[in-house]
Amino acid sequence: MTAIDARHATTATQPFDVTRVREDFPILRQLVRGKPLVYLDSAATAQKPQAVIDTLVRYYTTENANVHRGVHYLSQQATDDYEGGRSKVRAFLNAKEDREIIFVRGTTEGINLVAATYGRKNLGPDDEIIMTAMEHHSNIVPWQILCQEQGAKLRVIPMNERGELLMEEYEKLLNPRTKMVSVVHQSNALGTLNPVAEIIRLAHQQGVPVLLDGAQAVPHMVIDVQSLDCDFLTFSGHKLFGPTGIGVLYGKAALLEAMPPYQGGGDMIRSVTFERTTYNDLPYKFEAGTPHIEGSIGLGAAIDYLTALGLEQTAAYEHELLAYGTGRLSEVPGLTIIGTAREKAGVLSFVLENVHPHDIGTILDTEGIAIRTGHHCCQPVMDRFGIPATARASLAFYNTREEIDALVAGLHKVVEVFG
Ligand code: C6P
């Protein structure tokens, strides 16, 4: 067992007890529209365990102060805990150094940061950025903006009917003009797990850096940035059972060192005169202004919680639940699952014959069942499958087979109403 396996399998000897785990999530106890809440929208945002909520309350009750600025007790405490959150993220991702962990607002800001700094510095006319056909808008638009500014071009790896990348097409797309590969690890719209290790290996053969959009993957599987050898990885705290408004950009130190700053302001400077500013060291060079202090501390608590559960165990449990859900959904007449990749996690996207996904979502809501409907910020995916939208149930380790059964019962009602 490697060091990272050991860290993520701390309780692997005990069976996963979902009933007990659910007690950690107070929000799951409530009735919605008179029915027990069935929360199947964790890909949009995950629920928070009591340990995270308590940490945030403790921070504001006993510790609130600005960081990196004060000599007083509270400021030192807040600084220690804010930086403690960074160390926890470093250990969680198995990054080499704390300074490789930049706090941002979320995945979207992480990608924008890389496009605006690394991208502006290193990409020029006719240079190319490769991405996949299943990107979230957050991993398309920042690069499009860069292309408009610099005259660079987007190249897209196509996918098959299952929602799997055509890797031979990727190999053909890689060429001397390729300056960046920026790909989603796990698709939020389809659930596909992309072969990112191979994508990185092939890009590196040509000396091209790779950014991973880890928004969906990081909460649901063990990620080791050193063994993956990705150059950048970004994710959102709120999908990792932590607070909103905090996210992480991991970058290899040498790349981050060479990048210009993203935003100007406090904390990111070493010295300022009206003539000239010199910038702070990593990671502060990229953290302008008062940071999201309780965000880092709350994210650290979420990582502690997840690590204690054992990410390998939660991932295995979610995998079983996905298999169960896939089987049960196939019993619903007229239902087609969109996204049937052989390597897949956590997401059940589907359409129902003659029923608009929004109607599915509305009827399920009357049963207390929360799913997401729409294009999931992946309009090109919808275009690829020739549909306007899907209904999407997304899973986390606090979901149960009974909740999947409730979803299926709700879908039978939808079929009755529209049948
Ligand atoms: N997907 C969903 O319901 P932010 O908003 O910055 O935390 O994450 C953006 C993002 C980027 N990449 C992927 C793969 C994502 O899934 C998301 C967020 C949510 O699927 C909201 S659209």
C-alpha cells in the first residue's frame, strides 16, 4: 500500500455504515414537501457534515480575525488555521509543497487564473488548446476569451455514443502548435471518467502542460497529483462537503513561479511604490486581498472528515450505488441513460420519452426528491447527443438504495402523468 492509499483507507477494515454516516448530515433529516428529503444533487453541491458546520461556528465564535497581518492572538490563531487548511489540502492531493496550493473561489476561478496568467504569457497566434467534447462551460469559456485575445485556437477531442473519448483522435490533435491540454477528469453531465493519466503522458511526450478540471473527481476518488503528474488541477470546496466560495488551484511550483500574478491588491505584494510593485512569494502571489479564511478552515475540516471515513471506501460504496441505480432506472419505460461509459462514477443522466426534463424535476420535487435538470453547463454535450437537456441524479456516499428506489417510484409517477 502506498502512502496515499494508507491515508485514504484509514477505516478500511470496517464495513461502510451509511445509516451511521447519514447522522453526520443534519440537513438530510428534514422533510421536504412533507416527504423525507432525497438529495440526489451532490454534483451541483454536496451537503455538509456537522463537523464542518461546527468548525465554521467555532471559527466565528472564538477566532475571527484577519490573517497574515496582525501580531495579536486572534490573528495568529486565524493565520495558523488558515494555513493549516492549506497543509491539509496539500496532504490530501499528495502535492509536494504547501506553496503549490493556491486558494481560489472554486474550479471556475482556478481555470480562469491559469488561462489569464499562464495562457496570456505562453500562448500566441495559432497556438492550440486541446480540450474534450464533454467540458463544463468553466473549462471552455476562459480559453475562448484567451483565444479571442491572443489569436489561439481550441481543439476538441470527440467522444462516442457512450460518452467515451476517442483517444486516437486526441493523439492526432497533439502537434507542435499545442500549448495546453485542459480536460475534465470526471464529466458532470455524463459521469464519464476520462483516462487522464494517459492524456497527461501523451501531452508530456510533446512537452505540453495539462490542467485537470477536478470539480467532480476530487470528491469521489483518490487523487495523487504527483503520481498523475498533472501540471495544474483545480476543484471546488463546496462539492467536497466543504463551504462554498473556497476552491483550490494546484500547480507545479516551477510553473506557478514563472506565471504573472492574477489580481493585484493586498497580500500578493512584497513592496509597493507608485513607480513599481514587487510580488510576494507563492502561494500569496495569487491570493490578492483578504482571503476566504473560514473557507480554508472549513475545507480542512471537510478533508479531515472524508479522510477519516476513507475515500477508497466511500468511492467503492458510491460505485455500488451507481450500478444499482443504473439497473433500477432501466426498469422505467421510455427512459434512456445519457452517458454509459465503461469507466464512470456518481452520475445518472437520463431522458424520458415525451417528457421534458424540467417536468421530471418538478414532479420529483413534489415527492421531496432533489435532482438537477437542464444542460448542466455543458451545452456542447447536449448538442452532441441531440437533446436540449437531461434529468440528472448525482450520488454521494450518504445516499442509499432506498433513495434510488424512491427516485424510480417517482419516475413511474412521471410516466403515469405523461403516459
Ligand atoms: N458543476 C453541476 O451541477 P464551480 O461552479 O466553479 O464550483 O464549478 C464549476 C464546474 C467545473 N467543472 C465541472 C466538471 C463541474 O461539474 C462544475 C460545476 C455543477 O454539475 C454546477 S454547473
